Amino acid sequence: MTFANRVNQVQPSQTLAITALVDTLRRQGRSIIDLGAGEPDFDTPEPVKQAAIAAIAEGYTKYTPATGSVEIRQAISEKLKRENSLNYSPAEIVVTCGAKHAIINVLLALCQEGDEVILQSPYWTSYVEQIRFVGATPVIVSTDERSGFKMSAEQMQSAVTSKTKMLLLNSPSNPTGAVYTPAELSAFAEVARQSNFYILSDEIYEKIIYDGLRHESIAALPGMRDRTILVNGVSKSYAMTGWRIGYLAAAPEIIKAVTTIQSHTTSNPTSISQRAAVAALNANHQIIDNMVGEFKKRRDYLAGRLDEIPGIVCPRPQGAFYMFPNVEGWFGLKYKAQTLESSMDVCSFLLEEEGIAAVPGEAFGSHRHIRISYATAMANLEEAVARLARASKKLWEH
């Protein structure tokens, strides 16, 4: 069978592949600690679930407008004004089947063969594949621990060409947890204005942020509202990954293009999930604060314990719920017939020897790191650290 070229240009998601492998191994009776999941382990808040139940009872189970109901777009509009100092009318908002769907819609609307999209490495695994899927070219700017995994405006400027269509920005970042400051965002905005390209700002982790930092949206900076496509959703902040509600806010002409695409692909997101998302957007922030507080405890515990393991160097993330430790110190070490030479090798070793599932850094553009999610119970993290210590001992004593 011959497939379209776009299919051959896209690689399967390694994060979802890890999740599927974990499920298979558990069915085989293996004790697996899954540190690969990119979703909160908390339950969806009760008021949100009750709103969905009420929607079903009321028969709110039909089509809504392709862009989402007026009710949810109004709730998003009010959220953006209240929390981000942004004025978008409901007509300038499209509700999507998750934030990933919002991103691909934007790329389909704005990018084509010959266009370039700048993004930094490490990056979320789907960014590169989605850019390639629409026929555009990813232009990758490398970062590491020395810069806090953050790209400078000078690096960005050096990546700009006459083909640059967009910068894809993610703050707080998956997988590194890096958070850009207002000054850094202002410098990015200046480059975008001078070189005349869009910024797609993925802000899905905006509420999961630590150490007194505050999320800032680049769309709120002078002259950036109509140059920015803001993407967000309820998946991470409200533990609603399975509900599949994301959204984007943008200038009217972009909204029109995205609406055309969505009307002929998915149509509207699930009506019941929309009602649930309205309840989430209007919920008491204490729900989020409690979840973030628990994430911070886990982050601090895990960062401290990982620093004790020989060969692992782990920066402390400022946001999201991932650690991105450098495991290069294990490269060249041998166990049985295996010599570790990449993060893929490290992840295979950890899974086979100790039943720890992590995601290799290759999925995010780095062969020197692995991604560990601390969106799991503290008891699981404690057991995972014990297993990591055992794995390290096997390597260093072999």
C-alpha cells in the first residue's frame, strides 16, 4: 500500500508508545512504575464532573457551533481578561478537541511547503511532527542546562530567515519546566515585530508554576495581540486530559481560517465536555492551588533525591510536572551485554532491569536526557527513586 508523503514524514508519538508499553507489561504481571505519563494523576474536580452529569440529564448532547458553544467561548473570553489581561471577544476564540488539536489547526491555516517554524530544543515531541505534517520545516534552536533550557532573543534572531512564518513558544515548557520572564518575552516580541512573523504561544501549563513565579502571556505585550495565536486548554490545570477541551484565541482572519478547517474535520468538541469546561473555568482556584502545592512537594523531593544518584544531573523545573535529568554520566557504562550510549539505552535499561518507565530524550530533541513525570503519587516516586538507586549501583559496580 502506498501512503501519502505526509504520513511518511511523521513519526509516532514516543510518549504514547511508552504508555502503551507500560499497559502491556502490566498485563503480563510486571511491576511497572510509570513516570512517562503527561497527565495529572488527580481526579477531575467534583463540580466539573457534576456539570457534565447535569448536561447529560438536560439532554445537552447535540451539536454545538463548530467553534464551540457561545457559553464556553464567553467563559474563555472572561478568563483571558481576568487572568491574562487580554481582550478577546467570543468571536475571536475557537474551542478544539484538546490543545494539540488547536496547534495543528493553526499550523494548517498558516503554514505550507517552504515555510519555516522556529522552535527550541528540547521541545514537546508533537511540535516537530506537526510542523512536518503540514509541509513546513522546523528550525530548531538548541538550549541546555547552562541557559536554563531557554532560548535567547539573539539565538532566535539568528534563526530567522525570509522563510520564517512563525515561532512556536511553550512556557512553562514540556519537557524542561522552563518559564520565560517578562523581559525575555519582550525581547522575543521585538524580534517578531521587526522580522514580521507570528508567535504561536502554547500556554497549557500556565497554572502549574512554582517559586513565586507568575505566568505572562506574550500576547499581552504591546503590538503582539494580533501577531500571537494563544493556545490553552483545561487538560493540565483541571486534571481533564480525557475530556479533550483546548482552545485558541487569535485575530479574526486567523479565527476564520481555523473555523473553516475545523468545520470540515472534527466539527465541534463534545458538547458535554464543553459544559464541564465552563464549570472548570469558573471554579474556585483553590482546586488548582491544592494540586500545584502537591506537585511542588513532589518536585522538591525528586530533585533532592536524584541529585544523590551518581551520574545524574537534574535541574529543578520552574513549571509543569516533569524533571528532565541529564543522564550522560551513565554513558559508556555497561551492564551484562549492554553498553549505555544514549537516553534511549538508559530508558530501555531502566524498564528492563527495574520496571521504571521514563521517556527517552530523543523524543524531545536530546539524546542526553530522559523525561520523568512526577504526576504520580509520592509513594510511587519513593519506590522509583529506590529502583533508580539500585539501577545506578548495578551500573557502577558491574
